[in-house]
Amino acid sequence: MIGYMRPIKGAFDKEQRKIYQAVYCGLCRILKSRYGATGTLALNYEIVDMLLMIDSICSDKSKWIKRSCSLSPFMWRNLAGLNEQRYFMAAEISMIIANFEIQDNVEDLNRVQDKILLAISDYKLRKMGNQGKDVYEILEKKYLEYMSKERMAQKVFCGFESVVNACGGIIGTIGRLLSEVSGIREISDIEKIFNLWGRWVYLVDAADDYVEDKKYDHFNPWTLKDTPPNWENYVYCLEKEAGTLINYLPVRRYGDLLKQLYVIQLPERRRRIFNKLYEQTWETI
């Protein structure tokens, strides 16, 4: 959940940029209003993309309100979802996911700055309402399951698919939670699509970090798989499966934007990262 679904600069047309910015800025404003300026640091592109998918199939379009920017008060923006429950939940999920990532950094790197960030994040999470605490318990269970699988994989007690599926399960659960609070009927389809995207992000990130992980003897799921060309094919299959499921969704709006994000840009990002990996010396692979 660290920006691998970030839009490619210059790829959107004017209308697509306007829609994306409204969802992004709306979520940013809610994070700031609930958790202060540090809350905006939890904003990530993956959650924005998930909200866009949910918004695209909801019966009612998210309302836009023109307000000043959370970070630059002299700039005015269209903000989506300021009074909508799914945006409030997305803000809580953003904070929870950021907390998990910091926990992971503390465990892997044991840096002082990460420990400080974790203390701040834990304090912010204690300010959540009952809904946020319920969501935390649900996602924490999935996160701990994923961490358990990763530790087992390091000791060769479980394989590649087990670890990857556990990570996908976290994101799939987010899809289910956002679908339920939005009152849409296609909950199982959204959960499957988000599960596939979660696995995609996890594995693309792993490919991006492979050489560095190898150098510092950090765990990387690709060490459980055969050779890099087959790695990329595996990620490509995730894209195709998710794309097939998207075609069956009753998309009411933002179809061109979703196509740009998920059909055009994800493969392009995957190709860039794997090409960089191929350019590394094979001695490190």
C-alpha cells in the first residue's frame, strides 16, 4: 500500500484529473479533520483507487463540495464524500494500514524514527470511534495472519501462494468493508478484485525491492519462486483476472478513468519495474 497504484503523471485527461483530484482531496480533508495534519500522511493512492471503484458502481454519485485545500488554504478544490460514510471508513482504514506499515518497519529495521512514528500512530488510533475500532480488529486479524505466514515462509514452513494470499486477504477485506458500508450488492466481486490488487501491489513492491532485500538478507516472497521472467507472468495473470472481473461490474460512472487506472497504467508500471529488475546484474538474482 505504498503508491504502486499512483497515477502516471500526464496520463489523465482534464475530466479524469478533476474526478481523481476530488476523491483524493476529499479523503485528505477527512483525514485532517479527524486526525490532524499528521493524519494526511496516511493518505495513499491505493485507498483512493478503491474509493473510485466503489463510487463508480454506487447508485448515488458522491457529492462534491468546493473548499480550501487541507495543506494549502489559499487553493480551492472540489472535495468528494465529505459527508459520506464510506469516505469516513476509508479514512479510518488509511490510518490503520499506515499503522501496520510502521509496525512492519519497526520489526524489520528497528529504527528510532519508526518507533517514534509508531507511538504517534498508536495515539491517533486511540482517538477512533467504535466503528474505527471494529474495523481495526477485523483488519488486525488479517494482518497478523499475513505476518504469521511471512515468518513461517522464512523458515520454509509454508510456500509462496500462502504468503501472497494472506496479503491479498487484507486488501480484499477492505473491499468488503467499503462495499458493505456503501450498500452495494456486488460485495463478493469487489472483495475478489481488491484481493487480486493487494497481491499485485505486494508482488510488484517485492520485485522493486528484490536486489536490496537480497543484499541485506531481508525476506522477499520472490525467493520462494523460480525465475524473474515467470515472476512477471504471474503478476500479469493477476492483472488479467482482475480485469475480467471488472468487466462484469455494473459501472455507472468513471468508466474511462477506471480503464486508464487499471487496464492501461497498472501494466505499464509493472513493465517498468520488471524491466528495471532485468537490467540488474543476474549475479544478484
